[in-house]
Amino acid sequence: MIHSFIALLPDKCTSCMLCVRECPAWCIHLDSHTEEVTEPGARRPKKINVLDSFDIDYSLCMYCGICVDVCPFDALEWDQHRALISDSRVDLTLGITQLTSEKDSAN
Amino acid sequence: MARYQLAEHPHCEVEVLTAGLACCTLEVEAAVTAGLLIPAQLGNQASTPPSVLVISGTVTDALLPSVLDVIDRYPDAQLMSFGACATSGGPYWDSPPVTKGIDQFSDVAVYVAGCPPRPEAFVAALLSLAQAGISS
Amino acid sequence: MMNVSVTETVSPEKWRERVLQAHDHGFVFFDFLTAIDRDSGVEVVVRLAFNDLSESISLSTSINHASLRLDSIADIFPGAGWHEREVGEMFGMNFVGNDMQQLLRHEALGLPPMRKNVVLSARVVAEWPGAAEPEIKQDGRKVGNPSRRRQRPPGVPENWLQS
Ligand code: SF4
Ligand code: SF4
Ligand code: SF4
């Protein structure tokens, strides 16, 4: 497979921050918050992290794949993708929807 | 300098600065070897200035004046920032001698993400310029 | 095939002498010379081998940051000359007896770039995205009761951020 894109599977991401901290280009940005959920039968509510935003700045990314490797939950994966080109550098930063939906439209 | 045109869109010509700045330059060459680019027809080479200048590879502060020199020589040419290095410094974003983005010095018409971007991305970027009606 | 491999630490004063000794013992193949910047000083390492590569030896010596001088071994191994100049340029070492003209580096750059006290200003100025936590926003705003203390980015010594 051509390693030309890193796709996010947001449902698997636990906001553990590992990828963000290991990225040598510092190009992943993530915001999250915690929520309490009470599961049926559980005695106490438990805290879970909820992902608010997840951005990869592809103008900086060096496609080293470290983020894919370190993610303990396989929430990031290599993907094929059409060329990422833009007339504005800011547009090369992709958020959750682009990181996932672009994956589906990959060719 | 060498002049090429897109194999499938001969009206789209590129000027390639053959002094390779870094690894990205190889992808431009790969586009040539893959037949995506072919040498421009002789005849109209010298008469028309290039419409696109490709900055591919790592620009260092030491080399910057020479790069800007070339850019200044073709004021009408559109600039393509090819690869992470040219756009932001890329893997060398924290290295003191590296210029963090050619766009600090000259307007960039199209940015191509990748380290390096694939040759197809190079062609796609040229086409996007052509389709925007900017390229002649 | 490297069969036998020995590592040995020598004092800077004995450096040249020991390398010559090794050479005369049969370690006539110069593999490489490099350096590592450590808290205690710059450690210079040379790796030599027998011509048939059946045995190899790594010699290392540690030079105090205050006087980064070491005798050159380029007259014993001419190939080491280039490596010494590279180490000189990157770590600020002075190999006495070798031509220490700069090879690659731009003079305006100041400190030798491979030394750990060289501050990469980009890493100090840029906000490290890894400092965020589930309850700390990227701009440092707390939105809950974060339990862990703020982390430091990898490759950035503690005193960098304060300076
Ligand atoms: S591939 Fe490397 S540079 Fe790109 S986001 Fe992942 S860790 Fe960062
Ligand atoms: S390492 Fe995986 S789970 Fe953790 S924040 Fe990154 S993508 Fe999410
Ligand atoms: S973007 Fe990557 S491939 Fe291109 S010049 Fe920089 S380091 Fe090399």
C-alpha cells in the first residue's frame, strides 16, 4: 500500500496523547475533556476521555509513521490518499472529519 | 535549468531548477522517469518565461539568497512549495540553519504536502494551477 | 565477520599512544571516529579492526568541556582526518595536529550544533502540543482537575524553557 495519508478512527482514540507527544514534528494537536458515565450495574460512575479535536498539520508532517506505531489503540492507520495539495498552507491542517471521511473517499 | 511539459497536458510547462535542494528533488525527477513529464518541445523554450517555479527540498538560510534570486528573475511565475521542507521546514522545523517556509519571502500559489510528496502529487499540483486558469 | 569485539576507555593523554599501539597490534582497518556529548564531557570514540575484520576494538576517551583538545590520529589513519574535522565542526573539538578548517557549517551559526547546550529556539518558542491533557487545553487552560503534572517535550532539557 502507498503510505500517503494517516487516517484517524475517532471511535478508537482514547485521547491518551501518546501520538501527540511522540510526533517529532509536533504536528498533531488534540483537545479533549473527561466525562463521567455510569454503566448499568456499576457502583460508581467512571471517567472517560472524550475527543474534542484532533488535527494533523500535513504541511509539517514527515510521514515517519511514529504516531501510527505508538498508538496503543490502533486509532491511527496508514491510508492511500489522493495528493494533498492546497493554495493555502492552513488548509493542509486536517481535523477529525477530514482525517476520517477523506479516508472513505480514498482512491 | 531544464524545461519540461506535462505528458498529458503539453500546454503546461515547468521550469526545473536542477540544482537539487534536497531529497524532494528526486520526486520531480521520478515524475520525469515515470513519463509524467516530458522535455519541452524545442522552439518555444526560450521565448516564453516559465509559468511555474517549483521549490522542492530544504531551503537553508545560507542558500536562501540564491533561491530568491531565481524567484525574482521570473516575477510572473507561480510558486509551488513542494514538500514539507519548502513549506514549513518539515523534519528540520527546529533546525537553526533551515528556512521555515519559503512563503515567508514570496507568495506561494500551491502547497504540496508530503515528505516527499509523490510524483503524481507534483503533476496534480501543476494541473490545479492550470485549471485555476493561472497557468498558461 | 566481526568475531571478537573489545571496548576500552583510555585517558585523553594516552589517546594517540593507545591508537598507535592498536594499529601496530594489527588493527589497521579504520572504521569510524565519532563523538557523543555527555554531561561529563565530549566522548570521542574510534573503532578499528583487523583487515580481515576478524577482530575489532572500540577506543573511547572523555574530554572535559573546558578544554576540548585531543591529539589527532590522522597521521596514523589518514581516513580519520575527515572524521576528526567533522567532530571538530559539530562538537567544537580541536584535534591537535589536524587541519581544523570548517567543512560544511556556516560560520555565522555560532555554537557547534551537536552540543546539548545548543538551544533549538524553534522548540522553545513553539508551544508543545503534548502539554495538553484531557483536562488541560492546548493553551494551558484547565477545564477540570488534571491529576498529572505538566510534561516536558522530549529533547528539550529542563533549563531551556526557563531561559
Ligand atoms: S507521521 Fe510522523 S510527523 Fe506525521 S503526524 Fe505522525 S508522528 Fe507526526
Ligand atoms: S495515540 Fe492513538 S489513542 Fe492515543 S491520542 Fe493518539 S490516536 Fe488517540
Ligand atoms: S520534505 Fe522530506 S523528502 Fe522533501 S526535502 Fe524535506 S526531508 Fe526531503
